[in-house]
Amino acid sequence: MGRQIGLIKISGKFNDLSFYKSKDGYIVRAKGGASKARIKTDPAFARTRESNQEFAEINHSDKWIRTSFRNITGNESDALVVSRMVTQLSKVIKLDTINLRGSRKVGMGLSTNEGKKLLKGFNFNIASILSKVLKANYQVDSASGVVRIPDFIPQQDLVCPTSATHCKIESAWSEIDFASGAIHSSISPAVSLVLGQTKTNVMLAPAQAPIGSGILFVVLKVSFFQEINGQVYSLNNGSLNAIEIVSVS
């Protein structure tokens, strides 16, 4: 690595040289590293190949989980949701004690109690954690996918943004076969409530019950709205909404 010392500073690439600006000034660096062909065949890169295979497995699994809940998470996931999910799945895959390193599977890790615990409680919006927003107890029936919040009082059981006048609560389940990539999912009708003192037994029943034999995830979502002149608007484009994986089985 060298520094550019001339009057004219260059950014970009030329042949095998890269020119760029860093905190240390303008730098020039020669292209290095092993070729793709060598990484694929050289015994010295066996560990690299194993890591690459498992990273691909983790990325596929991350995409399946997030895609399966796209209808409920919408655009409300935070900017780092992918990296946070990948971090958790990197821990999950290590719980596969059946397959050799390089061939370990996320699904095998999720078949363990420890693997399930690593994803239960995962929040899609790190700026709004469900446990800090929803203070009421809720019940998840994994056989039916139904989520219940008994004796729910919005003003009492929610930590609400000061400008919010209404809330909406909904749930969804997703069943994923991590061996085949088959996904089944269903979302519940939303329950919309005024942020008052009225007690309600909230029941969130998806359109259909889980039907497959994969790993079952259930998410719970709380959204906030503001009514102005009879029209209800989402607060901050949904940035204050909480969405969490509340059950993995």
C-alpha cells in the first residue's frame, strides 16, 4: 500500500491498481488475494470453502424467514435487520451436530431448543422493541397459530407515542421447511382499537392453521396511528411499530 503524493489525486482503478481516499489520505494499492479458482481447489483454502458454503446456507435461510413475513413487516424493518438476522443464524447453524463443518444446516440447528431460543424474541424493528411497547401478557397457540391478549386495555398495556390516538394489533405465522425451502404462511385480520381504557379480549386468528412439518414461526405486531379530522394516519411511516418473533416451534 502506498500514498499518492502528486498534485493530482486519483480515485478508481487502473490495471491492477486501486486508487482511493481514506482517513489517512489518498492511497494506492495493488490487487491481491487468491484467485477464485485457487480458493475452489487448493487444500489450503478448505476452511474458506467450508465457511463460504455455510454462509450461503445462512443467507438462504435469512431470506426465507424475512420473505415469509413480508406481508406483515412491510417496509418497517430497520436498516440492519439483515445483518442482525444473519448474526443469529450464524449461531444457530453451529448447533447442527449431525453434519460436518461446511455442510451444517440452519434447519438442523433450529430443530434444537437452543436454536429456537436464538430466534424467539427477534425484533424486525430494533428502534421499537415489542417487550418495551406491549406490557400485557399474551398467549400463542402453535397448533392453530392463534395469538390471544386477554383483558387488553390499550392506554394501560401499551407504551404509546404521545401523538398516537389508535393502535392496530396483528399476527402471522410462517412454517418453513429448511431442507426444501417450502414455505406456508398466513396472516390474521388486524384488530384496531382506540387508545382508551376499554378492556378487550384480543384474538388474532390467521386465515388458516399451520399445515406443514417445518419450523413454525409466529410474529406479533403493534402499530400506532393518529386521527386528524376523521382521517387515520400511520405515525412516522411505521418507524415506531413493533414486530417480534414471539414463538418458534
